Amino acid sequence: MQGLKAPKELFVRYCNELVYFFLFIKIILFHLLTDTPVSSGVYSTSLGFLFIFYALSYFFRNKGRLIFSYAVSFFISLLLLSNTLYLDYYSSPVTIATFYQTSNLSGLGDSILYLFQPEYAVYFLDLLVLPFLIFRRSFVYKKRTTIVKGVLPFAVFGVMGLFMKPVKLMLIDKLENPVQAYDSLDQTVQYGIMGHHALDTYFHVRDANFTLSSKDKELIKEQLYKKEENTKETKYEGIGKGKNLILIQVESLQQFVLNKKVNEQEITPTLNKMKDHAITFPNFYAQTIGGNSSDAEFLTQTSLFPINSGSVFFRYPSNTYHSLGQTLKENGYGTLAVHADEKTFWNRHEMYPSLGFEKYVTIEQFPQKEMVGMGVGDKEMFTETARILADQKQPFYSFLVTLTNHMPYEIEKEKQSLALPPDQDNSLLGNYFQTVKYTDEALGLFMESLKEKKLLEDSIIVLYGDHNGIFHRDKQQVEKWMQKDITDEEWYREFATVPFMIYHPSINGEISQTIGGQIDVLPTLESIMDVRVNGPNTMLGTNLLRSGSGSVLIPSGGYVEKPLSITAQSVSQGLTEEQLRLLELSNLIIKGNYFGEK
């Protein structure tokens, strides 16, 4: 027992120091658990913050010192867990803008639980011990140390740690602005997770009162008017003139499941059948960032890129936008949006009026006889929507957002219609097939209802996937199902694409190999519907009906860790100067409310 006394006394004596030692260990573990590279800046910046917090603890005495350090450790551990879960799904760390979206947590419990791994509990193991020490022991910190002896040295070490990396980047690597040069993931790689949050907070405060300078306005005008449009017309332009437009955004739907079978059963029989009377774009990509589904809506409705942090729907819902809804409304269309979740989800109730929607149907307006996953099942949503549309004055523009095919892709057994082999039953990919099939069946019921209500001939039906549901990290499951190895380039060309199809009974099935993305939906549809969104100079996308081979940029922060540039010739990591300018241009337009100032 005597031998144990000395270690116990040392533990109690240096308990406060151990809190910060374990915190440093957890910060490094965070990088290992999330596969985020550790640069020298992670060590120096993280130690800098920990030294500063340790210095602040000297302003407290007795148990107060440990309580302060415990609070610091608890907060940082919570931050580490939140970022780990967020990185797992979005390939990007949490930002200040993310906290605008806390209302979205309602109904996402299953998705969060799915992402949680047992090893993540390591962030809180040390915190289980400290409360017993706080409330059962007296500590040796009997009086405050002097500022010169206690606080100042560690504060100085802390400040040195914080500035070590940026000074090195400026003096040795010759970077002009070593903190502005990185996106949120790169910030985490260069400065650690605490460095990222400090920089993110700084930029968020700086941008809070952002206004466009005269130089910014001239730059935007120059870039928008520099955009050229192919004047060659195609046979499908104007086929929707005077017709209804039904635009359907399908949750997590990817191209690779179309025309595929599992256990000899079609996964998407309705979509496969629709292709016979549709223009389809198999090389079409989601371009979402931190706003996920809401980013997809923003892209397709406005032909602008989402902001680089958070969701436009939460941060800029009252801006002026030149949208598809606004344009069709000006051309005599009634406009209606339908989503079978709470009206506050993604702040749609605030954003939709700015996008030109006169009516918004949400879960509150549905009978709620079939609740699946996060809200009303797609079958009830489509059935009720067909009934609502039959009562609408024509022509109308209806925007539908599905919900059931949402992570973790779990629906009741009685709603599953695929007989899966044992190795796929209850797997992520198998569950995905089941929910995709359910949504496909719901779409089939909708098409039949439109036909019965004599709306099918008088409507252009457009469908696209909002973002990926099966990610690069799930590639092994897809390889096992496909029974072949998949290279990274194959993955991004054949498995990361999302469907985009324009359907009408008069169309003979046509496949366009043009490469495009969600930003191209609006200019393509204005061509189909023969309307103009204040001319081509408010859109950053292109009309895919007039494009050649095409190209697409995929920003980081959505479903890719690094931005991608995809052309017919290559899949490249990183963006060209022109593509970076487009992203920055879109940010300026949104943050400065450019169209609202004109």
C-alpha cells in the first residue's frame, strides 16, 4: 500500500496538468479516427490553445481550478465528437454556420446513432474519473499563484504555439494570407480542430456585416456578362411551353441503381420505364456543400453555387434570387412546393417565398397515415400530391422533395419488397436498395395517378437526385455486389453520379452523354419551358441541351473531401482558376445580395 501512496499523491498533485495532457492525446486521436492528416501546425496550434487554457486555470483556486479545467475538457471533447460525426457524413468539420441548422436535428436521431462508433467513447473516458476527484478530495492548490510565475509563462508559450504555423507559412512557404488560403477541412489539417474553429469564428464575424464594394460589383457584372451561351437550338427546346412543370428532388438517389437488379429483381422498375420517354443525363453530378439537400434545391432553383459554409437556406433566406419559381410565376404559373417533413426543416418556410413559391405543403397538411423514417412516407406524399395537383389551376409549377430514402435507409419489413441475399440483408447497401425500391414504387403510383387525373400529357416531369447516399467509403460493399474492383476514377464516373431526367410521353428515350451538374438544371429547364430567367446573365450554369461534352466542378464539403473537376478526358482533384473564380463569384452574389441591390 505504501508503494501506491506516492503515485496517488502525484496523480492528485498534477491532476490539473493531466486534464490537458489527455486533451492533447484526444485531439491527436481525433485525427486518427477521422483519417485527417496531422501537420506540424496541428501540434503547435493545439498545444498553444491548451497552454492558454491551462494559464487561465491559474485564476481559480482549490477545486475551482479543476472544475474550470473539467469544463474546458468536456466542451472540447464534445466538439471533437461533433466534428467526428460530421466529418463521417459530410467529409467536412462543423462550422459556426452549422449551428443555424440545429432545428434539423429533429428526426435525425437514427442517422446520428448510425454514424456513432463505439471507439468514439474514448473522448469522454477521462471525464468519468474527474467528478469523483472534484467532489471527494481536497487539492493542493491552496492559493493563487502570481501572474508572473503562473499565468504569464504559459500564456506566452500558448501565443507562440498559435502563431508558429502561420509565421512559417508566410516566411518560408511564402503564402500571402496563411489563414485565408484554406477551406474548413484544410484548416483542420493545417491548424487542428481548435485552430479551425477559431478561424471559422473569425471569418463568420467578419462576414456578418458584409457589403459589396464597387470593385466586387464590377467583378460580378463582368463575370456574368462574360458568360457565353451556345445559340444552336435542339429539337426539345420549348416542348414544355404552356405545360405544367413537376420537378422532383429524390433523396439520396444515385445513378448506379438504375437498370440494375439484385437477386434477379429490378431495383428501380418505374425509373427504368420512365427512361423510355425521357431525356436522361447519366453523367450528372450533385454539387452540394454544407447545406446537403437544401443546397441541391438552391442549385437547381437559382443556378448559383451554395455558400462555402453552412446553408443558404438558413443564412440568406431573405435575399433576392432570380429563380425558376419566380420566373414561371411571372409567366402566369401557380407555384407550389411539397415536402413531407416539418415546415422548419432546412428553414424552407423562410426560404421558399424568396424562391417564388406561393404555397408550401408540409407534414401538417398530410393525413399522416403512413409514417416512415423521418416523416410521411413517399407513397402517401405522392398520393396526396397528385390529389392536390388535380385541384390546381393550370399551368402550375410544382416542386416535390422526397424523404424516405434517407440515411440510415431503414424501413419496416412489411414495406420492404426486395428479397435480398443473406450477405446484403440488413447491410447498408441492402437497406439502401430497399428504400430506393420503396421510393420507386411510390413514384410509380404518382405517375399512374397523374395519368388517371389527365395531368400526364399536360406536364413535363423532371427528376434528379439531391446528393449521394452511398459514398466512396462504402466502395467495398458496392464492389462485393458488383463482383469487381472499382478504381477511384470509375467510382466518380459511374457510381457517384445522380440521375437527371426530363420526362414527357411524347419524348422518345434519348441519352445525353453531356457532363453536367445541378447548377445546369435551371438553364436547361428554362429552355424546355421556353421562359427566360432575366436573361442568361444571372445564372452560372449552362443549358445541357446545347452543351458539347461538358464539364463539372464538385466543391468539397458535400460528399468529397477534396474538390473535383470532371471532364470527358479526366477526373482531377483540385479546381482550375476559372472554377475557383466561379465559386467565389457565387459567394459574393449571395453574401452581398447582389440581385437585391440592382
